[in-house]
Amino acid sequence: MKTEEFDEKFDKGQDLSSALDFSNATRPGRRQKRVNVDFPVWMIQSLDREATRLGVTRQSIIKMWIAERLESKRHA
């Protein structure tokens, strides 16, 4: 399909999924990289209590809190 035809179909709101190859599609900024962080025992215990209270994993609560902090700094 030529670019002009693709743009025209897009502008009309037509389904273009058959013209796209999603096999290698990625979402920008979603690639992950593992890091190791050492926490004192009291902090791990507090994280685990809060994670249990919220019904999430320790890793999830750490990610949520760091994301919230970074987002607040971005808008400050």
C-alpha cells in the first residue's frame, strides 16, 4: 500500500491493522533493565506490610512509589 492510500484510509478512520506488521512492534520507554538495590531490613519489612495492605508485590510498590516521585518532580 502506498503512503497516500494509507493516509487516506487513516483519515477516514478505516481499519488499517491488516496493513501493519505488529510482530516487532514495541512501546517507547517500556524496555526494562534490572537493577539491584540493597535496603535495610526495617525498610523491607515496612515495604512488605504496605504491599500486603494494598494487595500488590514488593516490587510493584517500589515501582509505583518511584514512578510517583519522578512524576511529581517532572511537574514541579
